[in-house]
Amino acid sequence: MRKVYRGRDIEVSFDLDICIHVGECLRGEPRVFKLDRRPWALPDAGEADAVAQVIELCPSGALQYRRLDGKPQEQHSGMAKVTPIRDGPLMVVGEIEVKREDGTVEVLPRATLCRCGESEHKPFCDNQHLHNGFRAPGVKLKIHLSPVRAQLDRPITKLADPRRLD
């Protein structure tokens, strides 16, 4: 379920169910995205351009934005691009129409799709590949350790679950 945080110039939305906890938001805009605060996302705590730039680094599409200041929305030219991540999901960038198990359709600018077959949020990755030892070739993805993901081989911890912060 997507939660919306409305600011003056930019609206930020977040869907924890598709987040793979790479930590670009926490590292890139720590004034805007802060786990020990309620709400954890405050769009007005940063410049709208910087917030948009950080959100576009989110590989999963869990974070998205909508500009309210008349500036351009996130756009991708051409066809969607798929990049397999080493020992992990498929990272897709472009206009991605995803049909969920319940039949709903969502259009995302970015997504990380499961390729280990074990995700409980198919077609999205939920880091089950970390638990089942999935191995496959691909591009290495830089993961920044943070309070939400303290170890590379483990996903989010229950104590740092942003659902508990809103």
C-alpha cells in the first residue's frame, strides 16, 4: 500500500511492500528521509529538485514523486531497460505496467522484479534471495548500509520497519 507525504512543491509516495532497502533515500536526503521521526518522510525538509533526484535513485520504485511546482515529472525515453542484478532481482527502468496478483495494475517508473521465485510480493523482489542463497550473473548493485539494513546479507529488520513509524 502506497503512503503519500505531501509537501509544498513535491509529493512523495512510498510503498514498503516493494522496497528492497538499498538506502539511497536515507543516504541521499537525510533531512527528508529519517527513520526515527514521524512521519519518516518530510518533503519540505529539502529542496524539491534534490528530493526528486534522490527518489530517482531508488531502484525499486518504492519511492516516487509528483511535482506540485510545475516542474517536470519523472520521465524515461524509449523502451524499458532491464538489468539483472548479481544474485538478486531484475532492475527495470522505464514506463513499467505491472499487474499484481489481485488484478490491479500500477504504472511504475522503476521496479525490482523477483527472479529467485521466492518473493511473497511477486512480481516484486522482497529480498527472499538473501535467505535462499540465490545465485545468478548480473551487475553488482551498490547497497549502502543504514539503520534499516545493517548487514548486506540481511534485509530490513523488524525494529527498523518504517510501517511502525507512521
